[in-house]
Amino acid sequence: MNSTDSNPTYDFTGQVAFVTGAFAGRGLAAARAFAEAGAAVAPADIDDKAVDAAAKELADVGHQALALVCDVSDEDQVTAVVDRTVDAFGRLDTAYDNAGVMPPPTDAADEGDAEQFDRVQALNLRGVRATMRHELRHMRTRGGGAIVSCSSPGGLVGNPGRAAHHATEHGVIGLTKSAALEYGARGVRVNAVCPGTLTTPMVDTMIAKGELDRTHAESGQAVDRLGTAEEIAQAVLWLYSPGTGYVTGIALPVDGGYTAR
């Protein structure tokens, strides 16, 4: 049995999903999963050609999809694409704030790290804050919705060489918990998902550059393999589904047991 043979099914017909970082990997897998469950999908990414291709892929098989170009570190762009999603589809029900980067390993005391740290923060933390802010603006108006922000196991533990990345991912979880407390009474649930190391283009690039050792990554997880983007997508859909109507403010590890150590 492969990892997708027993996936649950959902019916999100008539609902609208906004996904950032949607050109490949986790974001594209989530956009596909939402579309296959019946939702209209607005995939957003900084790469215009890639996000156009993603939306076309969905539209070609009969799904509603709106390609959006956005650098999440620019809040004006975030405002525009969230508003455009609502203008196009009339509502916003769920969002997966997935856009982010993993920088090369850097010593926390490295004086040359400041510029890299600022860029990682701008995308991984400030970008999530901006997208969440404008998603909440629409969801609170209609009195409901669900947001899943993407952190990582690096938001739950520390690792040598990953100070910049882990600082932002801890921040995403703090932001998620605070927003959940603020908006629960207004019908909006806010959770985070913490994906482990996956077989995605980003991870393939890290392995090729020597920034990550595949054997070491696999052995650090209880299931002794890398995960898939589709497995993360299923966790995201579950966090949005009616079955988790009493779940908010959590950071869900989907990491093959990495953080169980």
C-alpha cells in the first residue's frame, strides 16, 4: 500500500481555498487536493510562469483555478491577491500559508548572517503574518473560515546551523496560537502544520548542493523514509475539514516521528 491508497475523501464543493507557495511541492499538492475535493482554488506564488502552469493544470481537468503572482514579503502584493481571490469567487473559506524558504546552514554567531536572516524572516514569518492578516480580514466579515500556516519541526525543536530558519518557524507557531485565541469566538480556526523532510524539488536541491544528507535525514525519522508533499496536503485538508471543528491553535507535526525523539 502506498501513502495515498487510504486517503480520506472530503467534499469542499462551493468553497474557496487560497494557497501560497503553490508552484511546486507542498503548495501544489495542497492546491491539487483542494481542487479534487471540489473547492475553487487560488494558487499564489512569486514565479509567474510556474503558478500559471499550476492553475492551467487544474483548469484543464475541470477545476476552478485562479493564478496569482505574489511575493509574500510585500504586504501590498498580499493584500491585492487575497482581495482578488474574494472578488473572483465571492468568498474565502480556507487558506494554506505555505510560502517560505530554507536557507543554507549558518553558524548563529556568523556576522555575515544578518542579511540572510532578514530575508528568511521576511518570507517565512512576516509573509505568514501578512497573508494571515488579510485572510482574517475577509473571514471575520463572513463569520467563519480556517487557516493553516506552514511551520516545520524547526518550529518545535532546535538544530545546529538552522538558527535563522528555526527562529522564524517558532514565530509562525506563536502567531498561529495567538490568532487562534483571538478569532476562535468569531468562527475562524487557525492551526499550523509542521512538515518533516519531504521528497520535493526544494529538498532535492538541498541534497544536490550538499546542504542535506538524505541518509541522515531518513534515519532521523521513525518511519525511516522521507515524506511526500501529498501526505502534507492530506494533513492540511484534515485540519480544514469539519472533522476538526473543535481543533484550533495546534502545531501538528507530520514528520515521520522526527520530533518524537
